[in-house]
Amino acid sequence: MKVSPYYSSNPSDPDVYHDHNDCPTGKQIPASNKRSGTNGYRHCKQCADKA
């Protein structure tokens, strides 16, 4: 299911944003590192494939 965009604030994570609640990569982001929005990053390939 599509959700509001979010990304990881961890510098070692890829500079991408996610917008699906079942994205395997997005699900690995700890809540403490999740930030709302896109931060100007490109779309996660796994989320883009679901669009």
C-alpha cells in the first residue's frame, strides 16, 4: 500500500526515498532513523516498481 514518502537519516543507507509500506528495504529502517519526505532523493527501485 502506498504511504507518505520517507527516507533514512543514516548516512550509510542508500540515498533513496520509499513510499510503500511493504518495501523490504524501507522496512529495515529503524523508526529512530525514519524521516518524513523525500529529502530530494531518488525513488527506491523496489517502490518505483510497484507504482
